[in-house]
Amino acid sequence: MSRPAFTSTSTPGSALTAAQLAASPPEAILDGLDEEQRLAASTLNGPLCILAGAGTGKTRAITHRIAYGVRAGVYDPHRLLAVTFTARAAAEMRSRLSALGAPGVQARTFHAAALRQLQYFWPMSIGGTMPQILDHKVRLLAEAARRLHVTTDRATLRDLASEIEWAKVSTLTPESYLEVATAEGAGRPEPGGVDHRTFAKLYQSYEDVKLDKHLIDFEDVLLLIVGILEDDERVAAQVRQQYRHFVVDEYQDVSPLQQRLLDLWLGGRDEICVVGDAAQTIYSFTGATPDFLLGFKRRHPEANLVKLVRDYRSTPEVVKLANGLLADRTREASRLADPAPWPEPLQLISQRERGPMPKLIQHADDDAEAAWVAAEIAAMQEQGVPLSEMAVLYRTNGQSQAFEQALATAGISYQLRGSERFFSRREVREALAALRTSSLVQDAGDAVSKSVRDILSSHGYSEKAPQATGAVRERWESMSALVALADQLSTEREGFTMRGFITELEERSATQHAPTVEGVTLASLHSAKGLEWEAVFLAGLSEGLMPITFAKTQKEVDEERRLFYVGITRARKYLFLSSSSSRHTGGRGRRTPSRFLRPLRREMGLEEPGRKIAPSAGGLSPNAASRKKKATTCSTCGKVLTVATEVKRRRCEDCPARYDEALFDKLRAWRMEYAKELEVPAFVVFTDATLEVIAELKPSTDEELLKVPGIGERKLEKHGDRLREILKEA
């Protein structure tokens, strides 16, 4: 069977080659963009804010904007800086700009740009040898704790390191951290179980250890260049002379420290374009905040605002699910007494043909869920979907083990995102050395692909994948990825040579921009940001995992909802949502599906979750099952209810109400007057819990009224006529 082409569909229209663009007027670069993308790409001067939903072609819009500005003579390519948040995204941007005829533009991460400037200006601003950059904080934190005689374990040290990172990107010193963390209403949890005052001392001790050892950490790179730009006008003037225009991607993820650096780069100027989507803010725990994106128009009243809502990535079915998830929170906001801020989300409009409905299913346990995922993946591979176009996404890295085992048992290749980096693998390093040795071969075009195949055949590559698993298969997958990259670049780039391929690999190695490996991707939801696949399995969608158990406040639950939204929008065509009732085979099945699934299932007509009983767990006979009373669960979070008033209300005491408050108030007023007329206490007519359910369900028939807890045949006969009157009137 020949494989279909699986590519991102966020590119309306056809693209011209670099040679065709060079021979065409600048406006040719705008050909193929949709109306909103074209508006964004043609707005070259002044502040510009692009609100871009998932899959709407934001990278296409900003790279075409830069290339158009360069061709039109508005931008000097050497004086424009594009910044984003991952090395992979920066490499992708550089590649696209090169193809559009703007190869001189710098596209870097915030840290890469800051480090480059710090290294350049250190001798003139500070002098001496620049400190080495610390790879990991844990070792120095352990020494800092020993100096203070504070006992810690490795898990605690990791938590402390994360808190230091948050404090630094929030521009907090050890002194100011204590003031902010202990302020009334701050709600900052104690890191690793260490009280805030002790942490502040550990933070200061860590800084002292770094100073003693002449080291700086990752966050110090930003802090130091900020300090230099603030204190040294000569340096600030030189940087502002160098960079006249700025483009910031993923602007919803900037931290206060990054915004401070950006402001210093700008120096009061407003030649800046920002791109982002508040609904994809998922890194708040690192200090990221969407406030700068949402407040951009307030800081720049004259800014142009463009919204990209045409989704070229996902099918209407996937887009509807994503929109529904955010809409449910918008509806919920009106029912909360003190809701957390929730900006109006972008409503995506799919530009693709209809596809299959997302599949939702519940399993007995984690092993059953993993086995089902592996079986579905095998079936899809048989249908022609490449393994590299499938991903299994989960909330925590600890969930990967069950899927690794299930895929290995099924003989399906996979790659763990966040494990050993591609260019750090031994076989890849050996292959690069062999390719460099042969780079004197003056091959071009299709000959490059043939030479790469010939060279790598002695390093484990063959046209046909080996049947073996483990190290043999992993080596072949690495070689196959290099061959596929050679094929791709030979097709895309005119005059492509062997020397050009080596240069490309060296650049990718420096930025860790790995080629595609033929295997299912296993990744956490956080690490999947910015990626997409033809088929996505969102697994482990149970309460306590999604949302995660330590998401207590409304703000934290909102972040979990956005994380789930990011997961949904990674899928182009096939989407599977699954959960399990228990962790272990034969468990008691206390888990409930995520609260985020219920409104989607109810509002969008998804299939009800099917429950599979694990063989060792046994099962109920049909008669016993019919006699067993169905437990009442909370309509908001899914928890089994045992308290009588909660059972009547059909929700936990702490969960937000889902009823029509105006109708509830009318019902209470009616009940008070009616009870006075009957000369009985109000609760004798109907309790508040019963009225809440009536206000939620809005029953209109006797059959519907009898389904409300607290209304039986007797009460319906006694009070039904008056109740129906008030409901009809309301």
C-alpha cells in the first residue's frame, strides 16, 4: 500500500519557489494567504497584535510578513529580531524565512538572543571572564541546603529549583520573594514542603554558592543582560541601533522578566509585532502570563489588531470539540460567585472537510487502556497512517510506562519526547561523522539522497525496516530519519548539495531541531505544544489527572482546561479520548472521567463511554446488575455522592452550581408565598436542593418532574399544578 501524504494543512494556497519569488514583485509573497493572514502580513509598521488560534497559520503569517517587509525595503533583514520560545520553533522560522528569500533575519529564543548579547557585551560592561552556565540547579541547591543545615531529598530539591526559576522570571529577589509569597491572598504554596521564610534563605544561599563557584544559571542570562541594558546606556544604544524591528511569537507565554528585556530592547519604540493565543497559556507555573498579550492594546492604543480564526489544521469535528471545551468555561463563569478572569476565547472555524467523530471510551484499568491504544494504533497503521503521524499524550510523564509496554508488546516503534535528544544519540553522532568525511563528494539534487543512503547503509540503514526491536530498530529509525530529511530537502531546495546537507545537519544539531523519527510519539501535554499529528490519543482523562489533583483554585483548574484544549488541537483528523476506572487490574474502579469530558459528551453528541471489565476483576450477573442501585454522581466533577443534600442537588457542596440563578430566585419567592398560603414551613413544599435541580433541568412534563430528586408522586399530586404554573410563567 502506498502511503498518503500527511502534512500540516495550515497553508492555504500554493507557495512559489525561492527563484520564482526573487523574480516576482514583493506582493507575490502575499499570494496564497487568506484575508486575515494577508492583513497581518501587509501591516509592516507600528505595533501589531495578532491573536492566532491553534492551526490558523500564525507562523505562515509572520514569516510572510517579515519576508514581505524585507522585499519591500521596509525591513533590513540584519536589523530585525524574531524571538520565540523553543529552539525547534526558531529553527522552523529560519527555514521558512530562507525559503521566502529572507535568510539574513535572526530568529532565536529569548535565551539564545540574550546569551549572544551577554557574551558580546560582557568584556566592555563587566570585564573579566564570563562565568560558566550551570546545567542543573540541584547539585548547587544541595550544597546551599547543607550550609544552612536544612535536610532535603532529591524530589524536594527539584521543587526548590522550580520555585527559584519562578521567582527569577517574576523578577523577585530572596527579599522580595518573601514579601510577595507571604502577602495576604497570595496563595503561593510552600515549595517542597519548605516554609517561605526558609526557602528565601535557601534562595539566598544558592545565590552565594553560585557566586563562590563563578557560575550563573539559565535565568541569570536574562537577568544579567537586563542589568547591563539598564545600567549601561552605551550598550543599550548599540543594541537599539542593531535591532529596529521585533517579532515575538507565543506572546501569551512571556514572563515579567522577558517582557522587561523586550521593553529594554525597544527603548520606547513601537516597531513590534506580537502573536499569541490566551487560550494556549499552559506555562503559568514557570512565570508565564497572558496579561501582556491581553493588555497589548492598553499599552499601545494605536496598535492594529488582527484575529486569525480559520483553522487549517483540524477537521470540523475536532474544532467543534475544542470550541466546546472553552465555551463550557465561558458559560460557567456566569454561574460562579467570584470567577477567575476568563478572556473571551477565539472561536475557530475549520477550513477542512468533515472527518470522523472523535472517539471517547472508558476502560477498567490503565493496562486495558494502554492495550486498547496500541490496538487502535496498529489498526490505523494498517490503514496507511504512518506511526510518525500518531501521538499518545498524557498529563504526567509517569503515565508513559503503560503505553511503552503496550506498544513494545505489539511490536510498534515509539519515541519518547523529552528523553535523549536525537543529535545526542551515539549512532547519530557516528553517522554525522561519516557524512562529514564524505562531504567532499560534489553531489547535488537527487544524487544527495543516493549518497546519503549509500553512506548510512554501513551504519544500520536499509530500505526495509528490520523485524527486530530494541537497539537495532532504534538505530534504523535514526538512520531512516536522516535519509528522509535528505529526501525532503532535495525536493524543497533548488541546487541542494551534499555540503548543504552537512551544514543543515550541523545547524539542526546546534539547535536540537531533530528530523522526524518513524515511531509513535509518547509525550506529556506540555511538551506537545507547538506540534501536530494526524491522529492523537489523549489518555488518562480521569479526575485527579485531568485536571491534576493539585489544581485546587479556579485559576489552576482553568490552566488545566487550557492544557486539555492544547491537547485536542494537536489532532488533524483522528482524535481519541480515553480514561480508566482504576490504576491496577482488578481495582475497585474509584476513578471518574474528567469533568471536562461531560459537557463535551452531552453537548456534542459524542458516544457514551463504554466500560470494559478486566478479566481478573470479575463482573456482575445481569440480575445482580439490575438490582444494584446506580450511584448518584456530581454533575460537575463526577464524584460519587453520599451526603443526602448533595445527592438531591446532584453536585458536591464545593462544585459550582449549574442552574439558572434567575429561575431559582423566582422558585424560592414562589415557594415562600405558597408555603404561607398553606401555613407550612417552606422546606415542606420543596427543599432548596430540589429547587436547584428544577432550575437546572427546567422540566416541563410530569415525567420530567418525577426525575427530580425530592419530587415523588405524592408531592407532584399535591403541588404539581402550582409548580407547573410558575415554571410556565417563568
